[in-house]
Amino acid sequence: MRCRVQYRAGDTERESFVKVGDALSTYGGHSRFLASKPTGDMMQGWISRHHAGSLLIVHYDPSVPGSLSLAGNDDDLRAVTPLTRLWFGITTCIGGLVLAAAVTHYRK
């Protein structure tokens, strides 16, 4: 989900767009890896808790003020937990090791 965030950096009012919910940050992008879309109920709840004018802590890069992070404020829109991603990574790694061992064994 893409949100418009207006914030103050020093004495300057700024506006930026940020993607929230499940995603994997990658170099130069934001891809939907092992992710599900937020449901309507999830989005309505998040919007009601973060209405226009509400206080929301963001982190931004002073050298590129338009680049910001919601710093975990979108956790309630995430369907995939860090533990789920960890188990996915472990399982994928084990599968890769088994495949590499099988290839090595059959090459001999």
C-alpha cells in the first residue's frame, strides 16, 4: 500500500510517498517477496489509528529528505512476521545444501 506522508524536517515541511505493509527492501526498490496484500480490515484499522494530522514518527535521510521509513509504524499491516521469514530462509538454505550435496555426489 502506498501512503502520502507529510512531515517536518527541521523548519521545512516535506511530503513523500512511502510503501507500507509486507515487502522486502532491495537495492533501489521494494519488492513483494513472501508477502500478502493487506486486507481491507487491516487497512481501515491502520487508517483509523493514523488519520490525517496524527503524530507518526518517521526516519529520514537528511541528505535525501524525501527518502523516509515509517520505522515500524506499519507493522500492523504485515501478515508475514520476521519469524516466518527466518524459517523460510532456513528451509531454503537447507534445501540448497541438500541439492548441492546431491549434485556433488552424482558428479563423482
